[in-house]
Amino acid sequence: MISDQFDTPNTTHEDDKVKRDRWGRYLLTHPVTGTVEPFTRATTFAKSISDTFTLSQWSQRMVAKGMAMRPDLAALMHSKDVAADRAEVNDICETAKAAAGDKVAANLGTARHAFTELVDSRPDEDPEDLVPAEALPDVLAYQEALRQAGFVVADYGIERITAVPEWGVAGTLDRLLNQRLGAPLVVGDLKTGRDLSYGWNEIAIQLLIYAKGADEHGLYDLATGTWDTRTCGSVLTNFAVVMHLPVGKAKCTLYRVDLKAAERAAYLCRDVREWRKRRDLATQWVISEVEHEPPAESREPTWEERFGSATTRGELSALYREAVNVLFGPNPDRLDKLVETGQRRLRELEEKSG
């Protein structure tokens, strides 16, 4: 049995090896164009429509707790300006959260991911020879849950990168599963958090990306920068499976995730991200030095002006017929006032001719 002092196996995941740009986006060969392009991470994409209030509140509490535990960090903050020293302040906050233990659960979860990956990639070896004693009950529960559901891990579908080019998004799926030889593949995702109730919206979108990418474009081969297309047309896109393995509980629960519902949300994520890129929504209002009514010759005369400047009875009659067609339904009161204006103008014309 492996020594208990080791927390995680010395494994390097695909996600760790992939090249990234300065914003952390995957740099992959586009499966259609063949050029190397940046792809937003699936986790980032899925958060585009999330309500982050609860997470933000938790983060603030962890910063406050960490500051209380580390007075040196509070002292450092006294001399910092939150705008001018933004990078340094961010580092202090991250250090405070670490002091409060915000990474403990995540680190333990990462270890469970690594251990399950190890036993899946070496199925002929005894898990007791691969996994430390403190993590073994969790790993055995994971294996038993898959066994009872009839799922087998595809040996080429462990921690593999895929992408959906039309959305500019890529991610690393945990597993590809099947229930019998030749059956369609199902995306499987391992989650180790204590409570998934607040995360299903994001999880569903992530799994849709993995299923859609693997089914339409295959799996990315980091060594060659090419696409392994053996999964094309053979991955289910209507549902996926989550293996919920909370750390230290020796219990694994499987969940069926509706990917058809997630597809609608994914398109919404795409639209939200496009909306956020808009930079043409407002222009500066330029006020001229003199604000005044535009000269009469630069605009169409009003009905009142036309009736008031008519020169013959025939012109007034023609104007009246035109006004009836335009104003009788929507604005009869105005039509009545125009009749009065026309009558006054007619009397003026008669007086001048009389």
C-alpha cells in the first residue's frame, strides 16, 4: 500500500500541459481552419449567466477571516491604495483567503480527481497499491458506483480536451463512459464539492460543451496538435453523468444531467459574451454653440403653417382633403382646429380681394 504521507500522485493533466495566451485561454489548432487560435475555458463560458452574489459574499468573508488571522496582511493594506495598487491589493486578498483555508477543500478535491484518474488509467492494478489509505474509501466508492450503473471508462477518454469552435470555447472533460461495447459514449464528470445544489446550471453547460465538442470535432491531441476524431458521431448530447464524490464521505452518487436544457443556456452564454464586447452603444453628445429652431426652409412646414399661408380657396380645399386622409382617424381635434385656421385664412383672402 502506498504511504499515507503522499496526498496526490505525480500526474500531469492535459489541462496543465496545454498552451495558453495571457488571459489563460487555451491555444489550440482550430479543427476547421487548422490555425492556432485562443479558446475560452468552458468553466469561464458557463459562468457568463451565473448569479455570483453568494460566491462573492463567501469570498469577502474569507478575506475578512484571513485578515484577522494574519495581522501582517492588515498592516500591509494600510499603505495601499485600492485603485493605484490594484495588483498588490489583489495578492494580499488572495493570501488572506489562503490563510483562512479557502483552498483546502479544493486541494483535497484535486487529489481525489488525481486518484480516480490513476485507477481508471491502470485498471489492472489494485487500487490499494495506487491510493493512500485516507483516500481509498472515496476511490472505492467511485469505482463501485460506476460498476453498479454498468459504466466502463473508455481508456482514451480520460482527461481529454475538446472544443466547440462556433462558440470559441474549449475544456477538459473528465471521462468518456459507455455501458456496453459499441454503445454511444457518455460524458462523465467528477465533482468533489460538499454541495452541488448551487452549481447545476454551470455544470450542465460545461458538460454540454464537452459532449458537443467530442461528438462534432473529437478529442485534441496535445502531442501532435491534431484532432482525434474517433468519438465523432458517437457521443450522446442529450444527457451526461456527474459522479458526485464528496471528500471523506466514502460515498459516490451518480446524477443524470439534462443537456438539451443546457443547450439553450449555452446559446444564452454566447449571446451575453457577445453583448459584453459591444463598444458602440454610446457616443458623446455634441452641443452646438447656439441651440435654436432650424430655419423654416430646412424642415417641412406644419399643417397650421400650410393652412395659414394658402393663397386661394382651391388650395385650402385641397389641403383640407389631404388633412382629412391623414388626421381624421388619429387626430380629429387637430383637424377641427385646422378647419378654423382655414376659415380664418379664407376670410383674410376675401377681405384682400374685396
